[in-house]
Amino acid sequence: RKHTLGEYDGDIVLVVAAPDLDRHPDIAATWQRYVRGLVVEHPVPFTHSELTDSDAVRAIGPVLDSVLERHDDPHTAPAGCARSVTATRETP
């Protein structure tokens, strides 16, 4: 059986491997096909293969913490939104 990606009905946070953008300059547009909400990019100075290294995790952690805090606050979260989806892939 072949898997077909559906659409996510909400916003996503896309952690972007900035050094790899020359190979994938339209990465947010690529993800937008699968998202009904916003694709919010957060570039980090690490390659895709480094995104789980300790230095990258230290850089990404505060970004995710901030996003999740806003989504848990009923005054700043989009209506009906409990949490955002976080993607750390170069391409879907």
C-alpha cells in the first residue's frame, strides 16, 4: 500500500537547516502544500544532519518552548489550537 500525505489543519513551526537552503530554497512552500495554516520558519545555523546534535538542540529548544508557551496561552493561541506541529525535515 502507498501512503498519501494528508493536510494538517493548523500552523506548523518549520526548523530550517539554514546551510542547506541553497539546495532547498523553497522549503516552506514545499511544506505549505500539506498545511492549511501558516508555515512559520525558524532558520538555525546547522545542517539537516546536525539538527539532533547537542548544539542544535540547545538552539532549537528555546524556539519550541516559546511556541508551545504561546499556544498554551488562550490569549495568544489561535482559536481551537492546543499545540503546533513541529517539523525538522528538509523535505516532506
